[in-house]
Amino acid sequence: MSRQPAKDPSSQQDLPPDSFDEREDADETPERIDDGPEIDFDFEEGAVKAGTEIIRRFWSTLPSGPGVYRMFDEKGDVLYVGKAKNLKARVGSYARGQAHSNRIARMISQTAAMEFVTTATETEALLLEANLIKQLKPRFNVLMRDDKSFPYILVTADSEAPQIVKHRGARRRKGSYYGPFATVWAVNRTVNALQRAFLLRTCTDSYYENRTRPCLLYQIKRCAGPCTGEIALPEYQALAENAKGFLSGKSNAVKDRMREEMQDASEKLEFERAARFRDRISALSAIQGTQGVNTQGVEEADVFALDEQAGQFCIEVFFFRNFQNWGNRAYFPKADRSMTPDEVLASFISQFYDDKPAPRIVLVSHAIEDAELMAAALSSRAENRVEVHQPQRGERKALVEYAQRNAKEALARRLADTASQGKLLVALGQSFGLPAPPRRIEVYDNSHIMGTNAVGGMIVAGPSGFAKTHYRTFNIKSEELTPGDDFGMMKEVLQRRFKRLVKENPRTPNEAALAASEGGVPEPVPEPDGDTMPAWPDLVLIDGGKGQLEAARTALEQLGVTDVALVGIAKGRDRDAGRETFFVPGKAPFKLPPRDPTLYFVQRLRDEAHRFAIGTHRAKRKREMIKNPLDEIAGIGPTRKRALLHHFGTVKAIQRASLEDLATTPGVNAATARAVYDYFQAGG
């Protein structure tokens, strides 16, 4: 892989006259080619010709095999990532010089360099393309806006009493995984119902291993109590197998067995036992009854349906596993308006499965041109045969139509919300005297208890609502601050935030000079265009009155930042909502009318910042409360910590243990025993 330098035009070999003029001579075409006259953009005609010449110079040395290509602008930023069955033909199609769409022409006009990676097959090229798009986020590709991992349900198999838990991320732990579920809410609801039905434990292994009496979950009939022998392990294992059978699609068989057990207990006059089975059947029926759309003939499938309105796209994804609907999620990918729905859908699906296995059936609402290639790529990743299909009739067609209705409704709601959000941003800009509606709003709040576990929170909002991927937290680090000094905390948070902003995204020569002195970007970076969230805020809201606002203003002035609008929000008397006072530097304090929509909007922003800061503080405090001294010892990981606690029972017992006792602990070597012994002997 290399970025090939542009060659001297005089040394460039002549292109065959039919290389770009005859479509049938090239089996690869760009992402979208409009059949029409030569483009005529007065303002960029020269740039398009220059980009075309650069692409032609790279074309001459390319092989005629499969691979991935990247286009770069003059700053080295990636413009586009594409794959090709024939690199030479595909890249040559960009240098045709005519019949390009506006999007392709703009991309060519900005191209200053290219990089290429050859692959053995086109399938490998497709997988690599999806991976690079997710990593690099090129502006001319279809981009997933939300790429959070999906939750699963895990029934563990690494302990004598299986545990049922919610799981995200890599599947390193031994056990059976069931999913994906569309939302955490769906997982939590299912786990709670399975607890009532099968009485499986949800506690951690260390908690389980150190119990001496049953916990509250046993008392309220949510756990069978295997930790203290309230149920024999073979019987508990049978409960776990029933739970796995239900999650594997054998729900009717599991319920039938429970009905037989209930009837048998009733005939034997064991009414309390019969009541337990009755409650379990009710819990399982609750799971099935809230599934919404279920299937009779589709055991395992993902359904992708796309809708387009006003140049925006929505893709609704439904997950069906074991003949059950496990939820749905709406995505709003970023794509150029000139792209066709099938192009957007194909690019989205390839990125969607970049880090997760595909089910055996992928149903789509639009025909995908390279459906067979995509199916081959997904099959190689999932290690089983995957079918990509646009159904035309029957139950599968009904599922796609149902998903498409949901996509249409979700996109209509988003467009309505965006329009309302735009009106609120206009009103907000007018209320605070901004020259234009803000595109990026940052709201700051601090949270602590008597100065302990102090954190700062920053939330971000824009035309599309809350931008949660831009949220940030700040652990208050300064040792010079007096505990509880809210003004000092706010100053530290703003200094750290804008010092990094100046370093990474300078806008002026002075900021660029400061960035260079700090080892940052040497030249000013222009603001992004379109609907991309800008790096710099147009408005900064401070949850606090005149003191917090002055601390924020001082922090920014010390960095030379004087053109960012600052507004302080002081709570009303008795902290009543609707009586807030606003502080703007250089202006008298003022209030907004009690029922002004702008006031409600600001309250939403302030409450979101408060929620985020409080949640971060509570998480930090919880970590501090459950902190184990063994975590401070180098070389002690979860496995050895579990071995020590399992052998000695408590940390105090480990602290009192001799070196010989530590060394004889199963799973602990002599070096680890010495490290633990020395740590506690030194007063750790």
C-alpha cells in the first residue's frame, strides 16, 4: 500500500482513446454516472480538469485486479473510499472528464492524491472497503451516524451455576449468546421476565462465591438461591437449560413442559409448587405477548428497509431470531442526495456487518446490484451461508413492507423535529443576540458532593438535536482547588476544553501559532460545510450565575478566545423552572417570558447537562466505593484477584496472610504472592 506521487504530465503515457469513451470497455463504473451532457460548472471547471489529470497519472500504473482505492485532498484528508473488481477500469472511469454527477465532479475536483490496496478477491475488497469507511469516515461516502454495539443476553458456562447477564462487545466469556436486541430496554425486560420464569442468578461470580445466606432476590422469587444450596445444582442446571431452550426458539416446548409440571403438582395437591409454574408460564407469555410482529416461517433474519424524503434517508432495521421479533432501530445515514436508494442501502449494510456476524437471511427493501458479492462477503465473515434477498411475495415481503412503513414514519418524525429544532435555534440566536442561529451549542455543568469525586460534563446540541457522540466528561484534577469551589472547577473545565480545541482545530493565525507551540495543527482548519457538526461552538451555556460565567470568561480570555458567545443560566427562586435569569457579558441580566418556547428549549439543554454530569459523578462515586485494594497491585488481574478472594474469602484475610499462604493459593505464582505480600506489608 502506498500513496503514489503524481507524475510529470510530459512523461505520462497517452491513454488509449477508447479507455474512457466506451462504457463497454470498462467493466467498472463509478458509484453514480448520470447519462447526460458534459458537466458545466463555471466555478470549478478548472478544478475538475486538474483533478482528472491527477487521476489519469495514477491510472497508468494500476493493475487490472480487485482492490480498494482512496482519494485524498490536498491536506491529506480522505475524500472517498471505494472498491473495485478491476482497479484500472474503475479509476479510469473517473478520468472520463464528462457525464459525471455533481457529487462525483466535486470529489474529482478536490482530489490531490490516491492510495491503493490490492486484494486477492472482490469479496476481500468489499470487506476492506467497509472497514476503512467506518474508520476514516470520508465525506463522499455513505456514513453510519450511530454505530453503537448491540446488546446480547449471555447465559454463562464458566461456573457451576450459570449466570444470565446483559452483554456488549467481544464474546470472550464462555457461554451461550442470544441476540442482537435492538435496545437495552428490550434486553432488560427479557432478563427480568426470564428471572421470574427460570430463577437464574444475575449476581457476579465473586458475590456468588462469598454468600453465606440467600439475598433479597431469592426472597422475592427472582433467584433459586444456588449460592447457599437452596436448590441442588443439577436442578438449577435444568432451569438454565430451559432458559436457553426458550431463547433458542423452543418456547412452546418449554411452556408445554411447564404446563405438564403444573398439572402434575396440582393433581398431587402441591398447590404452592403449581403456583410457581403458573407464574413462570405467565412471565414467558409476557415476553411473547410484547414481541409485536412475530414470524411463522422466518427463524433468523435481519430486515433492512429504506425510505427517502426531502433528500434524507432512513433505514429501519428489524431483528428476528428464533421466530421472535427482538426489536428494531432506525438509522439516518449521511449520504449525498444524488445517490440512489439501492446505493445507500448497499453501503450501509456492508458497514453494518463490519463488526458483527450476519444472520442466515438478510431481507432488503431495494434490489442491491452486487447482492451475490455482498452475500459472499457476509458468508465469509459469519462462517455460514448468508442470503441477501429482496422478497416479492409472502411473509418475507410483508415483513419488509412493515419495516418500510416504520422507516417512513421515523423519517417523517425526524424531519418534523428538525424543522422545529431549526425554529428554536433561530429564536435562541435572536434572544441572545447572536449574528446567526447556532449550529453547535455546548452546555457545561459540574457535579460533586462536598468536593469529592468532582466531575464536569459537557453536552452538545445542534440542528439535529442532542449530539451524544460529542458529549465529554472532565475529571477535576487540580489539587489547588478548594473542595467545593464551583467557580474554580468551571474555569478548569473550560480551560481544558478550549485549550485542546485551539490545539486541534485552530481558526486564526494566532490560534495556529499557539497550536504549533503546543504540538498541534500548524495551520488553521476551516469549518466543515453542510450538516456536519462544527468543532467550535457558536454558543456556550453555563449552568450557573454571574460567578460561573465570569470564571468561564476568564478561562477563555487567557487562551485568546474572545469570539464565542457565553451565557450563564441562574436558577430562579427556590430553583423553580421558568424563573431563570440569563447573564450575558456586557449586558444587564434578563429573563425570558414564562411560556416562551425558547425558555423551554434552554431548560431542556440545561436539564440534559445536569443529567449527564450527575450520572457521570454517580458512576465515578460507585467505582470509588467498590474499589478493591487488590486493583492497586501491579500484575493482579481479574483472574488472580478472583483466585485470592475465593481462597481467603476477604481482602482483610489476604492482608493478614503470610507469604507462604499466599504462595500456596491455587492460580497464584510466587512472584504474584511476593507482590501482594509486599504491598500490604508496606501499608497499602
